[in-house]
Amino acid sequence: MPLSFANIGDSCIISRIEGRDAVVSHLNNLGFIVGETVNVVTKLAGNMIIEVKGTRVALDAKLANKIYI
């Protein structure tokens, strides 16, 4: 299921990332790598703040829908 379906406080493991090569590369550079654990810090109007590798990253709903857990 897409990361955007996760609830606040959930700890999830990334199973795949979809999208164009540039989008996948951008997400990989931010730390979103298959097998990595991410934590949902907060959600607001579809946008999310995700903790990955000890860093908080803001994602809009479109990017969150490309990350599957």
C-alpha cells in the first residue's frame, strides 16, 4: 500500500518505489530506499512529515503515493 495510507506514529518498511527514474533517484537521495524503515511523524491535508535515517523529510501527497510499504 502507498505510504500515504500509513497513520501517524506508524513505523513502516519500504517495499518499492514507483515513478520515473528522476523521481526514484530523488527519493533515494532523500533516504527512501527499498528495505529502509520510515516513521510517520505527522499528516496534514495529504502532506506528510516522515522520519527516515534520523532526518525528517516533508513529502507532498503525490510523492508519498509513489512509495509503497
